Amino acid sequence: MIIAIDGTLASGKGTIARQLSAEYGLPYMDTGQLYRLTGLIALAAEVDFDDAQALADIAESLNFQGYTDDELRTAEVGQAASKVAAVPEVRAALLNLQRRFALQPGGAVLDGRDIGTVICPEADVKLWIDASVEARALRRWKELVSKGETLTLDEMISQLKERDERDKSRKDAPMVAAADAVLIDTTHLSIDAAVDKARAVVEAALAKKPTPSGD
């Protein structure tokens, strides 16, 4: 079973994806980390974000060893990730990697912004996770401040709006819900309630799958 979970930043899609991965015993890929690492390496090497080939070269040779989650989840790296994600050459470099992960025997859970539309349009379950920009900004702001970053909530809201617009308006694989994706709005939901809604969608999909019959 392939579960595609798309949505906006800080909507809760990663938390839902990890929970479903654990519950159903499926490997999990946070595809956003691919773009974050590409952005982080580009920043460190002072690569011009208009240099599509240089960015694609980075994407084709990613290695997560030596990088921590905290390094990948800063506000600066998040902005860089959004910029490199808008580069068609980068997306092309990462597409096959994501496809291979999704199509492994037994399936997988992937979260991102174009899983159900581009990476795995054939996914058995497609979820679109979203929340109001104010709710998402508050969650992300609390996370960053707890790690020592200094920015205001208003700055966080502004960054999220800018990123949403960039992700939605890019020409290659824009952030958009698949036509057959199930929307889960987490604005007023607890984590457990959001996971419950997602699990119900997966269970409904499993119930529709034909049961193998013996000879």
C-alpha cells in the first residue's frame, strides 16, 4: 500500500505520516528533507540559487550522514528548501529516488507537496493536510524558538505566506491537492484526532482492497 500525504508546512503531515508508518509497518520518507538538505548544502557552499545545474548536481549526490535534524529544520534552511524545490532540474534529479522508495515491495508512506499528484499519482491513499496560516505559524514559531532561533510570530506568518505562494506558483509540480485526495484540516485538531481521521481513510482503503484467495 502506498500512502501519499501532501500539504502545507507545519500542518501536521509529517507527524501523521510517521504515525501511519509505524502503525502499518511501512517505510517512511519525508521528501521535504531531500530539499532541505539540498538547500543546506547550497547555502554552505554559497551556490547561487539561480544556478539550476549546480543545485541539481547537489540533489543527485545527497548523503544525510553528518547532518542533524536540527540543522535541517532551521527557518533559513526552510526558505532555501522552498527555493530549490522550485527548480525543475532539482525536482527531476530527486523524482526517481522518491519513485523507487514508493514502489518497493509492500509499499511505503511518503509526505511532501506533490506525492499524490506527481510522484505517486497511483497511490492507494491520498491525504491533503492543511491548517490556517496562523495556526501553522504558531506551531512552527514555537518549535524554532525552543531551539534558540530569534524571530517574531509575525515574521513567521510572513515567511509561511511567502513560502506557500512560492510552492503554489512554481511551474514544475506546484503544491496542490490531488483531485482524489481526502482533506484533513488540522487547525482545531489535536495530534491524536488528526491521526484518527487519517487512519480512518487508510482503513476504508484497505477494506476496499480485494482479499487474495487460495486455489
